[in-house]
Amino acid sequence: MQVFVNKNKIELPHGATLADAVRAIQAQPPFAAAVNTQFVPKTAYEAHRLAPNDQVDVIFPVTGG
């Protein structure tokens, strides 16, 4: 199935979870994630199933002044 991670289309198997999407882009902590603009706690990544065309945002902190 196709989902969008940070506006980039990726293919994942049906039944994939948010954790699968995060692994697919090789995201390194720290980061936060949202699916269809809804924040998902890190403890729920493995259980949060994705649907075709879901919009996943992986947000990394920005440092500086």
C-alpha cells in the first residue's frame, strides 16, 4: 500500500504500522510522529495500523538560536 511520509510516497505492505513507516525512512531519535495530523505517542507506534494514502509526519527537533 502507498502512504506518504513527510510528503514523500512510500510503499509498505498492507497491515503496516507507524513503526514500519518510521523504520522505512530510517528515522533516528529524537523525533515525534503524527498520522493525518494526529499525534501518536511513541508507545503506540507498533499498534497504530496505517491505511492506504495516510499522511505520516515525522518531526525532528530544531536547535539553534
